[in-house]
Amino acid sequence: MMLRTEMDHIPLPIRDELLHVASVLFEAFAETTKGRLSEHYRAGRILSLVLHGPHAECDWEDVAPGEAYRLLAIVNYPRLARSERDWKIVRDRLRRAWEFGEITRPVRLAVESLERLNGALIDGVPYFVTIAERGIALYQMDGFQLRSPRRLEVQDQSVRGIAQFVGWHRRGCGFLAGAGFYRDRGDAPLAALLLHQACEHFYQAVLWSINFHGPRTHALEELREAAEALAPGLRAAWPRDTRFERRAFGCIRRAYVEARYKSSFRITMEELTWALERVKLLGEGAARACADHQALLVSGSPPSLLPAPARQATGAAPARFGSRIPTLHRSRGMARQAAPPRVRWNRLIRIRLLWRRSRFTPWADHVPHIVIGLCLFIAGAEAAVWQARSFDPSHVTRSGPADPSAVLDFDIRADTVLGAVMEIADRAGYRVNASEDIWDMRWTGAYRAKATIFDALADILYGSGLCPAIQGDAITVRYCYRSSPPVVAAAENQEDPD
């Protein structure tokens, strides 16, 4: 199926703002993947950017003021979708755009791979089915399509929803009981941490029991926003009218990190007692929301915000941003990989009968040995080709000693791992101490990135089983794991045509 592209119900200024949000997202994604040598970074692409939530499903008059934009980025590699550290950079860039006034509404970004999204549509996950049917494609590659979603039976939805609710709500009640125990002992930081976990599990209980999906985040404001969109009755659990109420919720929200790692975290006993009562009300509200949803399933299908959109014609052109997003590469080969295979076996050819004949039986036992030998031959040939190539290191001007946390923009070509390390260390003003047997470890290729000095050294040595350590003005290189020898780290050299 193809996604919707019409945006007639959205005012023109909001469309322009969504265009700016998409351009900021693609620029931040390009900066994150620039110079990375892993396959899921080099060939990683955003196949589609989908707007969902109230902005895509409701009329503009029904959208609450300040409602956040909800975007789903569909990528072509599952590992690219799971790298939370890299997408955190993109989310921080979008957050700064909202804080500095570039956009008028915050952005809630979710990332999923095409493989997992199609699997969820086949399984009938309501969250992804709603996005596929009612979401608006702000951008999609040529030939991009999704699998047709499956509608679950009412009995299946009820059983799965109750199972999800019981698991999440039971753990939330356990955290709530632990918070009361540590409150009575006078350990306010630990009680606040457990209240954060209880609140998080209650919100996830609502999301998973209704949508079978919840965001992978510990941010309570995002979870509260998503859960209250499904069950508006939960808004009474955390009032926001007075300064005391907002400060108490902020203490619980910050407790997940600060209560564990910062000794300066403080919460008064009055705020802790009030927050404990609110979380109890939240648990009761989550149970009511699940019960109401189950009653709605039994009485009939839940009412939809919009009628089911009409299917687009196959020849309709997908929505694009054109020149406003110069960093996006439209890869037809990747779109063909995402499409279902067209090759089918001819059932008239009896391949299985031919394979089961007696003359092929003795060869079947030697097939694994032949495959292993072929793999070893290819690996040895590739290593020989990489060792034959060499690059002259560029001239480096030595400067004064720098801070290990300083940002360094570098483009390094070296014959050995130690040579690449000495190149960066010399530019940063450090000297290198290493045993001579590390000179035999070869690292051939180009390395270009913009990172801190210590991160740059660790990134180069990571694939070779070596670890750098900075002490004063010296960098000591040692083996990370003495039980296993280092491995050869090879990198593909990609030169800029400019």
C-alpha cells in the first residue's frame, strides 16, 4: 500500500514549517552518518518521513494549541533504527530548533526500520496500522510501498491488550510499593527514582494495552503526552496549574538520571508525598482506561477520527521536498531491495528429486568444507589486496598540547594503526608510547570525522583490539583483551571528487 500525500486540511504556514522541520532532520541525519564506515551508515537512507497523530488525522480546528508534531522516520537498516545515540543528535537538533524559535511546536521523532514496520503491519499492531492508513508522507523514495495491514479480531485484541496491561501494571505497582517503603525510611532520592519507574510503567501499560506499542524512552513528558492522547482522563493524575505541582512533577521526571548520578538532587518530603499520591491515582486511571478500551472493543469497533482514506493510484507521484533537502540520496537500488522478490521457483523442475539421487549423496558431506575453504581464500585475498595498497601520511604541523575533550576535524590516511594514532596525537600535541609489536598491525584507508581527540583515537583502534589511554601529555596504546590477539582493521577509501 502507498501512504497519503494530501495536506489540504493543514494551513499553508504549517506546511512550510513541516518542510523546514524535514530539512533540519535530513541535514542532521547527514551530519551524523558523514564519514562513518559501517555499512548501515554508508548505505543508510531514510526511505520515508511520515506525519501522524492529530495533525494528520484531525481537522486543524480540532488540534490543540502547541500540539507536538509526531514524525516517523522509516529507514532501510534495522541497526540504523536501533542506534539511539545517533538519533539523539537528530532529536537534540530538532529540540534546539523549537527552543530557539525556528519552529513553533516541538517534534516527537520515532525511528523504525522498513522490515520491522512491515512485520508489525502483518501482525496487525494498531499503532502502525493507524500510521499506515492515516499518516501523511512528507517524503518517500521512488517505489516505496508498505505491506497491506491486517485487522486483528476483537478477541485477539482483547487477549493481547489484557496481557500487556497486566505485565506493565504489575511492575508499576511493585515500583510504587517500593517508593512508599523508601519514603518511610527517609530515603527521598531513591523513593523519587522508584516513583519515576512506577509512573513510566503505568503510562506504558496504557500505550501497550491499546496500541500494542510504546516509545522506547524514559522521558515522562513524552510518555504522558502519548498516553493522555489515548486516554484524556489521565490528565487529572498530574495537574499543572500551580508552581508546586509543576515542580513536583519535574523532580520525578529528573529523578531517573539525577537521583542515581548526582548527589545534588533534592526533593522535599512534601513534594514526595504529593507525588506518591498522584502516582497512585495514575495507576487507578490506567486501570480504568484499559477497562474502558476493553468495553469499547466488546461493544463495537472504536470510532475513527477520519474516514478510511482512499487508496492512491499506483502511478501517483510520491510527495517530495526536492531541492529543499539536498542531503537526501534517492537510491533506486535500495527501493528494489525493499520490494518483494519477483523470482519464483518453477514447480515443474524436480530439483529435490535430482538432489536426492545416490550419485550426489557423497558430495553433500563435503559441501561445508568447500564453503569454508572458499571463504578463507576470499578473506586472504582481500587482506593481501589491502596490505598492498599504501598511502603517504599528510604533513602535520605540531601544535601545543590540547584538551582531550577538544573537537578535532581531521582527515587521516596511514599505513598502520599506530601511524593513524600518531597522526592525530601529533596534531593534538601529544606523544605516543606503544610496544613495537603494534607496528605490525596495519590499518589502510582514509578516516574523516569531527569528534573529540579521545573519541577519535578510540574509534580508530576499536576494530583492531587496541585501546588508547591519555595520561598527561602522553597517549598509551595497549591491548583491550590480552586473551585474543588484535585483528586487522580495514576501511574503505572514499575520496571526495572535489
